[in-house]
Amino acid sequence: MTSGDLLAALLDDDTYRSWDTTPADVRPGPGYAAELARARAAAGVDESVRTGEGLLGGHRVAVAVSEFGFLGGSIGVAAAERLTLAVERATAERLPLITAPASGGTRMQEGAIAFLQMAKITAAVAAHKAAGLPYLVYLRHPTTGGVFASWASVGHLTLAEPGALIGFLGPRVYQALTGASMPDGVQTAGNLLAHGLVDAVVPSAGLAAYLARVLTALSTAPVPPAQWRNQVRSSEPADGQADGGKAADDETAREATAWDSVLRTRRPDRPGARDLINAAATDIVPLRESGLILVLARIGGQPCVLAGLNRNVLPHGTETLRTAQRGMQLAADLRLPLVTVIDTPGAELSPEAEQDGVAREIARCLVTLITLPVPTVSVLLGQGTGGAALALLPADRVLAAQHAWLSPLAPEGASMIVYKDTAHAPELAADQGICAAELAAAGIVDRVVIETSDVQLLRDLGQLLQAEVRSLAIGDDDARLARRHRRYRDLGRALLTRTQMFRFPRSSLKNQHSARPRPRLATMTPGIKHCKTPPADS
């Protein structure tokens, strides 16, 4: 497929406008000048890349498409300058940028100076991403060499053409340099998808529709004022019910034992992360679906990144945690709220996981999530066991299903440590304060949704997520981040005060905590319970 064919297939009819001017004069020698002339005549274009703008599903976008027919799509100084100018213009005009490379890499006729153009292009792309603007890449057949090792591999979203040859070193060059053949199937779009290096394999005929979904998911949908007011109102306690309904609400929330909740969350048919995403979100664009489900979507019209632990695909090891980090970074890059969903029997326990650094990846998730500059909401949906749960928990707001729970180990493991058997697991579950209501009382969970049915649970959690995400999205970033840091800094301080372990004057601590009532549950919309958190100015 030529660059012209792809542009015609990608953009809405009659909307493409070229940004290209006459290529820069690189003062070629006679032999290279002749090659350039033959390439222009054969390909019908004046360089190996074409740039411009158009509409894609009604969204205005900037595009940069390689022409492989022009010297194998190779990048020299003139092509790099054209491409860099296009990236800079897209940034200045705040347009999403779509690139579609098909290239053998650096133009060898221009040598080292052409090789270093990859750094120039990548720097422009980095600035575009730093501005919070989408950068979407479609890897075509073939994409290799310095192009693949630079600006073609740093997209927010990376798609690939079916069957495309994609790799760092082309197979002929590999054989010439090593004396061996590249194994079949390694440098293919499908293999890269299997190893998480591309997000989807999409035929060119379906590319426009796919990218239109992405652009829609990244666009804020207007919410009618009346609907927005209803969402905000539903996220607050109903007038006159915070005290009057307290006893009944607490009784409802605590009617099952901790062990009952543990067993309920292990039901094979209990709703999982995928079910919640489908119930709460629209315009869903899957990015990964293995141990962690990673999608772009809109919640209540607000673009978001959602990352949910998939309890049906185990173990939750380093690959799962690295995918979570990728989702966190994507949210930060695109300045979108992040929603995490926790439902896990725990991080992978194996010699392979130890050697692959599972503890380090948990720590990296924690560091990234706690310091993420965008709004964050976590949902404790079911099992919340160990480091895999901890890695996705510390958000601005934490919601929980009634029977969800959080524990450093499964109760059976805790029982083995304390009692040297697993028979005491129900007792340990009760003693460790792992249930949603107890987590709310400790200030770990903000909202608890009572469970009367699976359908009701998903509906109410979805409604609550909409209100929380939109409320957080309109706040001040610095103030929100400061509240998040204070929230987790203060966890456990009340306990330290009671036991006189904290080295502050007791009077000041008493005054500090006297204004903090014990969190309680109160009715909101039917089925949704609200747990008050400490005042933001405390």
C-alpha cells in the first residue's frame, strides 16, 4: 500500500491537506542525486515521508506517512526535517499525531548525519507527548532499523499491519552480519503483539474505524448540567440520613462474617474487572487483556485509563505489574484520570517471579501511583491479597464492594504463620480487620457499596465511579496530590496516638484527631454507602 492509498483509507473523504514544501537540499553527489531522481519518478512523491492534516471520524488530526517506494522509506536529513516540522506543527496546533512508518531505517547514502536524525525526530515527538497530546503509531510492512528503534516505538498506542515485518535489524542484514538466519516468526506483527510490544494488529481497511474509536475515547463528552448535578448529588450523603440510617447501614454492611466475604469473593461466577469496566465505561478501546485488563474508555463522558486485575488469568506476576505501570504512565502522559480495579489472589509466588523482580515491580507501581499527577480512583472489587493488591490501591479515592477485602496474605497463609495450620483462617480473617466496613473505619476505603445482587453491584459501582472521576477531574492538581500524600502519611496515626508511640506532644495529637469522627456509613442512592473521610484541611 502506497502512502497515498493509506491516506485515502485513513482520512475522511476530501479532508487531507498537505503540509509539505520542497525538500531541503542536502547537496547530494552525482550518484546520489541520480538515485533521488529515479526514486521521485518511480514513487511519484518527492521524499520518503508525507505529512499533513485531515479529519478522521470527524476529529482533526496531523498525519505523517512513510512512502516505502522512495528508497525503501529510508530517513535522511530532508525527510527528517519534514517529519520534525510536522511534529512541531501538530504540537503547536494541539493536534493528535498519527504516524505510519514503513522504512528500512537510516538512509545509508547520507551516513552518520542521517543516523542522528532519529534523535531529532524523537525529541520532537517527546515534546509533543510532554504537551499531553496523543501520539499514535501504525507500524507497516516493513518497519526496521533506526526508525523502529526511535520514533516508531514510542507511541501512546502502537498498532501494526497484519503480517508486517517489524524488527530492529532486517533479516538480510542480520544474516550478513551474524552468518545465521533470523528464526521464522520472530520479527512479525503477531509475535510482537504476543510479547506486548504492540497493542493491536489492525488491517489497513479497519484502521480508520479503530483510530476513530481511540480519538472518541480520548475526547471529553459533554454532560448535560442537570445530569452532572445529579451525579454530584448522588455522591454525597442524603440529607438527614447520615445519623438516622447509621445503625441499619452498619448492620447491613457487617451482616456477613469476614470469612463469609472471603468465600463470596472466590465464587467463580462473581463479577470481575471486565464486568465492571463494561458496566461503568463507554467507548472502550482494549490495550491489553491478560493478567491485567488495560483499556482507554470514557466514564461519565470523561476520558480515562482503566487498569483492572483479571482474576481469571493468573498468575499476577511481573508482566501484569509492568502492564499496570504502562497504564499509569499512559494516564500521566495523556493527563487522564486513572481507575484501577483490584481483584486478585495475590502476586505470583515462584522462583521465576523472584528472579524476575516481582517485589521491585510492586514497589515501582506504588511509587508511580502515589506520585501520579492525575486523578486516581481505585476499586476494591473482590479479593485484595498481598502485593498485587497493594500495587494498585493507594489512590485519591478508594471504593469497595461490601464483601471485598484487603490483606497482606490470604487468611490461610496468615493462619499458617500465626498458628502453624490453616484451620484458623476464619479467625484470622475476623481479627485482621480485612473487610470493607473495617477498612472504611480505618480510613483506607472511602465508599462501600452494599451488595444485593451482581447486577446491582455493577450498576451502583459504575454510577459511583462516574461521580468520583468527574469530581476529581475538575480539581486542582497540586492540591489533590498534596491531599493524597497526606492521606497515606496519616494512615495509622490514630493508633500511634493511642499507644503513645508517636513522638509529638500528646495535646497536639489529641487536638488534631478530636475533629476526626470515626468514619461511618450513610445512605446515598439505593445500595450505595458512603464513608466520610477526614476533612481536606486537617
